[in-house]
Amino acid sequence: MRPSFFHHLHPPTIPALQARLRYTLGAGGLAIFLTLVTGLTGALEMFFYVPTPEQAGLSIQQLTFLVPFGWLVRNLHYWSAQLLVIASILHLLRVVFTGAYGRPRRFNYLLGLGLLVLLLLFDFTGYGLRWDEGVRWALVTGTNLVRSVPLLGEPLYALIVGGEQPGAAMLTRFYAWHIFGLTLLVLILGIWHLFRIRRDGGIAVPPPELRNNHERITRFELVRREVLAMLIGGAALLLFAIFVPAPLAAPITEMNAAGGEPRAPWFFLWVQQMLAWGSPFFFGVAIPLGILLILVLIPYILPNPKRAELGRWFPPSGRAAQIITVALTLLIIGLTLAKALVESP
Amino acid sequence: MTLRRWIFAASLLLLLALLAAGWQESRRVQAVALTPTLTSEVEYCLSCHADLPEISPSHPIETFGCVLCHGGERLALDADLAHSTMRGGRNPSEFSVVEASCGGEQCHSGSPELNRDHIQRATTSIQSTYAGAIASIRYTFGAQSDLTPRYGVSAVQDKTVISSKAVPELLAFDSTNESSPWIQKFGENCLDCHLSAQPREGDTYARLSGCAACHTPTAGLDIAPGETQLHRLSTAINYSQCNTCHNRGNYDLRSMTFTERTDQPADRLHDYYQPIAQFVRCEWTLDCIDCHTRSEAMGDGDLYGSKKDIQYTQCRTCHGTPDELPLTYTITSLEDLALRQAFLNPVIDLKVGDTILMTEKGEPLWNIRPLEDGTYELFAKASGQRFIFRPVMSSGCLQNPEEQASSACHQCHAVER
């Protein structure tokens, strides 16, 4: 069989050890698939979405209720974006818990963290584009957090919001970043990330001399497995999108109106929980950035896992990184649950 | 199972999911578009509400649509979202939102000269402020030294005070600030007799609130949610609508409670009115609005402290006195208020050149006109029934022309109850 374009995106053969679902969880591949779905459905949404405060909410209603299959496109976009956050975090946890962040993959680990940050920015700007009552609190609070940064706060706020309060200027900026700026950055970092996987020797496994299993699979086999994963993932996503509608509320008419539900998007609930404790800058900006910094420093400060211990979960030589990451994960999950469960009606 | 077979099975699963998407699409509500001429913005409310009757001939749906009055999300075909921004829930005429729903210069908050100031008048009327009852109770229990109204159920101001009996402003009454326990109890138990109040429980005397308290006929209807008969506005208001407030039971000043009547009144003369009161025939055969005018019911824009300050129709308004015939005037313009009122409730065929009765304040009694034989014809506003009546003049009535209050007429003309 002559390899097609899609086969050529893969190496001719890879070690079978690199393609074990129980090892990789398929999270990275799933993230690529969800990125493609999000991009495609997002492009379709652009035919209807109007990025002005007066029209944004109405154009989403138009898409959702009046355009044939518009509801499906929007639900797919929304749910693939949410699942993408989960898949990316799973991918990150897999990399840390299997010790795959060590040399020579340190730089690609940074690229991955960069992609995660871009992804959260993508989600937040997309959340803001709804411009409805359900996101008003998060828009006001999120942008006000920027103000709390010492010295840089006001210029940053002006850069992001472009006015006294979130309005037309900010919506245009969110739109431009969402559909163009962030997309471009994700393309660059994403392609770089994929390139570095191959450059760094594929998925982390011990070097050939330290392996027992020398079996290899062909690119044909690999693509078939990917197709199967995409079919199952696609069907699951589709069924989810068919039966669980993406949230939508009445368009914002007054940004500073009283009332409304004070609720952050789910991936920032943990930050919202901390905001109740005091200083917005410390809890809302410094701690999240601090957590990111800890993740960035893991491969550079902690001893890298031994090469012989690669290709398996929880290698003993990566214990410190695992403990730190488990602690951070539990902290974030705990804070999220505290906010989501305790204060929900 | 080989990988190829797995792929085949997964393809079937995906196909199934696609079929489910098509099925879900086919189940969607069929969108029914309407673009009202007043808004020029398409709305899809009729997709679900096609069975609602048109609210009134003056508000044709092709002109007004739904959203102009009700608010709501005009594009949404999801009930919760579509209804989430409706003004006043099911009743956009609630006074808290009435300006946005019914107001506007061309609608019901225009100038007094054009008789378009309905909202300004209704929200300052004593039926809305309840200022008279509040002043009287506060005076009775020593919280104020005279009967001048100081408080209403909510704060309200009147920038152009016309009558010498009116006040420029009412503060919001808060019974918890009162020291007298009686006034506190009054606040707890007796503040449900005004236009903004939700009716008491029970459907016998159920009504809506705001403008719809009077203009949406509820008497005899079940006003449970979902009742499409309630989608109606009318100026032909039956006496029973007035009775949803005005003959509903008795208050007791000793316990400061209101005891709702439990009977279902059938016979209007014997069952409805206070046993000690006297009535002449027209007071229980006609509807309230056949004699009482729009300014009496809806106020004249001033803030009063007593019903007596605004209610002025007496027997003489229609029947005149031994010395004088009732006042009349001839309609000279198409813009005349009488023609508009007759258009809204076409029980009488009025046109320019017709002569009709007029009150002493100059309000048209547009449903009454003199006949050539010296009698008068009255068309009942709610039933359309025609009545003929005579003036007092030349009738042999011996009552002193200087004492023409209705109570004097009752001395001879009250019916046996």
C-alpha cells in the first residue's frame, strides 16, 4: 500500500511501547482531534456571529435556534472546547506522572504548557464572546483582576478592555484574539510541539539498549488506531452535543447592572474560590501564575527521571515532581469542588 | 476482533450519532416569524404562542407584535431563555415596568393635552398610592396630626400639582418604622388593596395587577398560569371587575385584619353591596364605568389623600337639577377624546357633529346623548344595552336645588333592599 498524505505525517514505524493506550491515555491525540473539531465548528460559527455588544447575543440565538443544525455546530464547538481543556490537562498530568518532561523533552514540555495557557485564554475569550448574562460577572471580575497587578495593572487593563468598562472595544479585541491572534499562536506552538515530538524521539520510552520489547508498529497500523480513536471520540462528542445544549442566557444590556449570577467559568472556579479570601492580586493573579511557574520549573530544577525508568507510570526517580503535581492537582480540584458544590443552589 | 472490524463498528456508531442529530433537528420547534411594523425586528414568539387571541383591536399583532410590550428574547425558541427577560413576568402592565411596556409618547405616557398620560395618571391615582387609607390610619392612631397624605405604597412625585387638595410628593410607607402596633398591623395585613398589590389567595375575587387589574377582565375566569383567555385588554369593564377589589369583604379596625367574603354573589342588589348602604336603581343596574369617568378611576395626575378629592360624579351629572339640564357639548373635531373612547369600545355610533353629555369638569360622557324628545339615551359600556332616562327638570322633583348631592336623591329614590 502506498502511504497517503496522512500516513506521511507519521514516522514509517514506531516502537509498540510508544503506542500503548494505557501509557499515553491517547490524551495528546484526543487534544489534536478536539482542536480540529473546535477550529472547524468555530469557522462555521463565524458565518453568523456578529461581534458587537448589541448583536453578539442575538446572533448566537439566531445560530442556535434558526439556522439549520446551527445548534449542533455551537454545541460541538462548546463541548469540544471544554473537553479540550480536560484532555490537555490529562496529557500534562500523564507527561509529569510518567517522567516524560526530562531532557531532551524539556523544551517541548514548555511548549505544551504554553499551549495550555493559550487554550485557557481561548476558552475565556470564547466565553466572553457570548456576551450574555451568564458571563457578565466573569467579564467584569476577570478584567478587574488585571487592574490589581501593581504598576502594570492600568496599562494592561487599557490594553485588554480599551475603555472604562467592558464594552464594544473589548468585545472586538476578544473576537480578534479568539479567531485570529490565539489561533495563529496555537498553530505555531502546536506545529512546533508536534515537530518536537518527532525530533525528541517520539513518546518517551527507554532507549533501545534498555528495552526488553523491540516490537515496532507501522504507520498504517498507527493511523488505523488513530482513526478508531477519532471515530469513537467523534461519536461520543456528537452524542453529547446532540443532547446537552451549551449554556446561553439573555444578552447583556448593562455591564454594571446589579444582580446576575457571580460565577466564573468552570476552569477558573478554583480562582474564584480563592478570591473570597482577600487580596485580588495575590489570590487571583500571583497564585495562579505561581502554580504555572512551579510547573515550568519542574524539569529544570528537579532531577530528571532516569532513562531506564521511562515508558511507565510513576517512575521512582521522578517522585518529587509527582508529589508536587499531585498536591497542586488536589488543591485545584478541591477549590473547584468547594466553589461548585458548596455554593450551588 | 481485528482493528479493521473495530473501525467498522465505530463507523456505524458515528453514523448512528449523525442520524440522532438529524432526528433532533427534525424535532425542533417550527419557527414562525413575525415582523411587526412598529419595531421592524423579526420575532418568533408565535412559534409557540399561535393560539393566543389578539389582545385587543387597538393592538393588532401585525403592528405591535409581542416583544414591544412583553419584552423577552425575540429570537429564542427555548422557553426559559425566551421568557427570561420578559417585563413583569406574565403581566407587562405591572407598575414597576409599565413605563417600558406601555409607555412612550405615542402610546400611554404622552402629554395630558393629547390625553395620552395614562401611566402618569394611573400611577399617581389614589387606587395606586393607597395614600388615603394610609393617611387615615396614621391619623386615627396618632402618627400624624391631620389627614394630609404623606405616604404611599411606594414613593411617588408629581411635578405639576394642579389641584389645591393635592400634594407634590408621597414617601414610601414602611410600617416597620411606625411606633403604633396598630399601624404596624395595618402594614402587615391591609396593603393588598391597591393596583400594585398581588391579589389575595383564592380565585373568587382574583384579578391581575397594574393596568391589567382593571383592563384585563378576570371576573369568573380561572387565572391559573397558562390561561389564554387572560390575553385581553378592554375598556368595556364590567362591574364585577371593579368588585374584585371593591366588594370583596370587610376590614376590621379592632383586629386590623381583612375578612374576605366567602360567598359567590349572584344577585347584584342583595348580595353585593354593604347592607346598610342605599342605592338607586341605576347604581346596581348599570356598570360602575357607565357613570364614573376615566379621571375618577385612573386619577387626573395629582396626588390625593382621599377618594372624595377625585370622585365627583353625582346623580346631577347625568340628570341635572330642578333648575338645570345636564351639560352637553357638540363634537367638532376628529381628534375629540369622545370619538377615541367610542372607537375603543364601539357601543355607540359617534361622529363629528353629535352632541353628548359632559361632566362639570368637562369630561365627555361619550356614551350618553340627548334625544329630541327631551330624554337621554345611555349605552352601557360593558353590555352595550341601551337605556332611556329623563332629566330632573320639569319632573316635579321638590328637592332644594342647592342640595343636590346624591345622598339627598337617595332619600326618595333608593330602592327597597
